[in-house]
Amino acid sequence: MALRGLQIRALISGSGAAVETWLDAERNQLPLLAPVGLGLGIALWFLLPWADQRAAAAIVAAALVVAGLTLNGLSARMLVWGGLLMLAGLGVAELRSSSVAAPVLADRFTGDVIGTVDEIEIASGRDRFRFILSTVDPALPRRVRISVRGAAITGVVPGARVSVRASLSPPSGPSYPGGYDFARRAWFAELGATGYPLGPVVVVSRAPAPTGPLAVLEQARERLTARLKAQVPHVAGTLVAAFVTGDQGGIPEPIAQSMRDSGLAHLLSISGVHIAIVVGMTLWLIRRGLTLVPWIALRWPVKIIAAGGAALAGIGYTLLAGGQVPTVRTCIATLIVLVGVAAGREALTLRLVAAGAFLVMMVRPEALLGPSFQLSFAAVTGMVALYQSRLGQWLAHGARDHGWLFRLFRSGLALVVTGLVAEAMLSVTALYHFNRAGLFGVAANLVAIPLTEFVIMPLLVLALLFETVGLAAPLWWLVGKAMGWLIVIAQVVAAWPGAVVRLPIMPDIAYAALVGGGLWLCLWQTRVRWAGVLPIVAGVTIALLARPPDLLVSGDGRHAAYLVPDGRLALLRDRAGDYIRDMWGDATAATTADVALADLPGARCSIDACVADLHTGGRSWRLLATLSRDVVGRPSFEPACAAADIVVSARRLPAWCVPRWLKLDRAMLGDTGAVAIWLSPARVETVAARVGDHPWMPRPAPYVPGKRRVVGKADAPAAAAQNWD
């Protein structure tokens, strides 16, 4: 027994020594784990639904710190810093959530809303106009968003005071567990309600002339956007506006979807490619221009001056583009690169990427959960890690003494490998957030990126310069043609068979395994990095084996959908909007979401209710759903409830309605939010179980009993209507 104890201690000691040796070999990579530790703490704060669970995570992080302080070596320091960074992530997320806390509407409101316009959003491509008001009524949230169908309203601009009779609602939660959470986004944007007008929007007082520099710049941006669309008409003009000022609102949805499916959507967001081109051109022009004068080249710090001018160009372009989060993030990273250039250091490294991610998460921890942050840093991390590897070094610098044909082959291979790495990194995030990803993005980008870098962007710069003297008409014509080519590339690639792969809801554990494995591969340099393949394989396997829910129910009980075994999604209400169809269709990877539940074999529906037998897993489940606002008499409805396995209603059902399994009425759904149901084996997931006690979880309004007309037999007792609403 004593011998066995000695053997175990020797094994532990040997393992500890091996870990220390490995960490020492990876010493230069250890700082890259700082954003990982911070991000882990932030992710835990958002993903753990209940306060006691988040407190337990903080205790575990503190225990890591204490354990590290009692040990020696690099592994001990890793424990200390890892625990501290996790605590910092938990703390910064809590602090950020508390700092943006604002009143949220408790229940639906209909009435006059008066306030000052803070922001506007014009989405002419989707026939929509939105504006955010700072309200004057203390009974309303401080900020509300009004959405209007149609074109922008004259006079409704930032600074204007408007009045409108509107219907407001609290920000809605996810349409299914794990789906897009607008309520969380609204919380951090300090939006307390959203709604739509019930009458005309009246401008009470016009917006004053802009006084601050940012206001003047915003007005100039709006004028430039209008000018660009006038100079380059039709769809091409909307893409020009997106490239120059970041305004994507005018792009028609079919074109935007083609850009996403072809892997070219990143070109529409002013980020890496655009700022890199502007900054790179400015850097080259200033440096070349100054070195043409020998006296200046010998006496002035040309590199520093060129980097400073390029930095000003990048900042100016960022401000002109509206200062959106991806643009600001890219600008910050570019400035750090320029500092490296001026100092004579390697411009783009994983440490730079890590510093950028760390800074963004410290300032805006909620960005970690958004697809924009994840897509940007996933692609950049993958590509930088590639070119810091042996393969990347060979692709970039190897075999310089070979002939031009071999160098051309190597350059083409570098483009393909870079595209494959970027596409692999992006596809994982796209499938997790959007349930779809383009497969041929590499092919599309091989043509589209050179077109953008060497044709579109230079033409845009020249056209903007010549526009100042009124001689840009030929250049705008060329810009329109080049944008037309870009649109054709997107449409052709998106239309290829198999261009888009779709997956149903990806389990969180699968995504975590894929992200963890990818980071392990990218951050380490020794052979241990290849251990990251194991979680990647596990994540892919879990994602592919995951089954979509058989039944989805919205948080208000008005909508439900059944995934037919043949892949079609049958909706309870055939007048369900495009949003619910698109979200649920993508979440289930349905072949179509245009089927009505009433049209399925065995379904029996009336104007008041619908009964359908759902066949899944070798057995039949009966669904009963109410449709109208009228009350069905107890003599007919009570037996229907008893015969049903699942009852769904947008109304509060009486206590005598007792189904065999689930009763999802207004009262229950007010507590659970949207529900996803798997029938074989039986399993239920709710939005409330995932959001927990986070402050943005929609809370049900207090119940106020109301009267409803009773339908059914004329002699039904009056008590049949009791407890219905």
C-alpha cells in the first residue's frame, strides 16, 4: 500500500514537472491567455442564469488564486492570473450591466409619446424607418424605439422634438431558447420599449443646427450618403454608401442575403479590408512622396510621419463611417499596428489581436456574446496564427530564389489557404448564431477581394477627390460597374448547388468545444497544440448529431410550430410574420416554413382552436391550441384539454383545463418565455431557464381579469367563463 502511494506521488510529481517544462517552452505565448481568462469570466456571467451560480463561479476563481499562491512555478502563476482574470471578467460584466440599468416598460402601452429624437435608422432596402426617442413622460422609459414601415419621415432627425400616438411593448426576448436575444441588446442600449405608430408622426419643433463636432460630422455623413446614392443609382449605389459611410440600410434584403451566403458580407461592413486599404494607401503615398525629396528623406523621420498621417486617415474614415463597433474595433487595432510600424516592430501579431480583444471586452463586455466580435476576432486570430506557423512563414517568405512561376503558384496557394482558414473560423460562428454558412466563400473572396482592393476602393477614393471639383461623373460610372460585378459574383456563388449549409440549433457545449479547440490550436506553438483537434472533433460530432426541437412555442403563446418528420415547419397561424418564420425556420433547418398546421393530415381546426396529432418517435402526441380571443365553453373545452398532451394558448386558461403533460398558457409562458419541446425523448427547454435572473429577462405584467364573450352552447353556465383572459 505504501509502495502504491509512493508510485502515485511520483506520477504526480513527474506530471507536474512535464507541465512546467511545457509551459516554459510556451513562455512567450502565455500573455495571449489574458483575453481568454477575461472572456471566460464574462461568458460565465452571461451564461450562468442565476446569481448563486455566478457567485459560485467567483468562489471557484478565487480558489484558483489561493491555490496558485500556495504553489510554485509557472503553473502556479497561471492559476493566480487565470483566477484573477476570471474574477475581473465576472466583475466587469456585473458593473457594465448595472451602469446601463434603465427603466423598462412593464406592460403594453397605447397613448401619446413625446420626446426628442436621439438616433435614426433608415432601412430603405427593407422599407423600414426607425427612430429612438428620449421621452419626457416620467411614466414611460427614458428611451423608446419607434419603427415605421415606409420611407424616412421628413423632419424626424436627431434633435427634433416629435409627438406620436404609438403602441409600445417591452423589448422581446428570444423567439426560442438560445436564439437572438433582443431584450439583452436593448438592455445594454438602454432601450426601455419598442413599438409602432398608430397615427402620424408630428414634428413639434425642428432640430437645431448641429453645434458639436460629432453632430456636424453626422450631418455631413448623411449628406454624403444621399449624394453617393444619387451619383450611383439603383442597387450599386446602396453598396457604395455601405463602403464609404457604413450605411447598409438601403441594401435590398435579397442582395444582402446573397452577400451572406457567398461569404462576402464582410465587405459591406467597414472593418478590416476597408480601413486597411485606406490606411495602407495613405501610408504608401505619404512615405513615397516624402522619400522623393532627398533632403527630407535624410533628415526627417519619414516612417513616423507616414504612420501618423495614415493614423489620421484611419480615424477620419472611422468617424465618417459612423463609428460603428466593428469599425472602431478595427481602427484601434490599426492604430496599434501603425505604432508597431513606426517603432520598427512586427506589425501584426497575436499579441496585438489579444490586446485588441482585451480592450474591447473591458469596455463593452456584452460584445463578447455578439456575432460581430466573434466573427472579427476569429478570422483575424486564425489568419495571424497561420502566418506565424511554419506553413505560413513559407507561404509568405519561403523559396525567394525560385522562378516567377513558382512564386506565383505560392502566392495563389497562400490566398487559398488563407481563405480556407478564415472560412473555417467564420463558419463555426455563423452556424452557431445564424444556423447557416456559405461553403464557397473562398472561391468568392478569391475574386471579390482583389476586385475590392485594386478596383473598387481606388476608384472610390479617386471619385471622392474629383467630386470636389465636379469632374467625377466618369469615375462614378466605373464605380457603379465595379459594384455591379461584385453583386454578380455574390449572386452566382450563392446560387451554386450546395452553396449554403444549414444546421439546426447548435448546442452550447458543441460551440464551446469548437472555440476552445480552435484557440488551443492558434495560441500554442509546440506539438501540444495538436491536442486542440480532439475538442474540435467532439464539437463537430455533437453539432451534427444534435436534433432540432419538434415543437416551438412563442413567449406570448400566439405562435407555435411543429417540425414535420419530412423537414417542413408547420405553423399554427398561417399569418405569422416573416420574422418568426425566418427565425424558427433557421433554428430547425426546415426545408420550408410555409406550411399551415391546419393542413396536416389529422389536424382539426376551427376559428377558435386547433387540434393536431403529432407523430414522432413511434408515438402520437396531441396538441391543442387556441386561436381566437373568444372563450370556448367548459363542456366542450374541458374534455379537449384532458385528451391533449400539450395545450398552447395566448390566454390564461382556467384551472380545470388539465392536459396530460404540458399546459403552456399565458400564465405559464409569462414565467417561462418561449419554449422548445423535444418529443422523443421528451424534453423541454425554456428561455427563462437560460436567462435566469439577469435584469433583461422579460417579466409578466400583473394579471388583471377581463371579460370575454363565451362561445358554444347557448345554455352553457356562466361559470364556464370564469378565470379566462
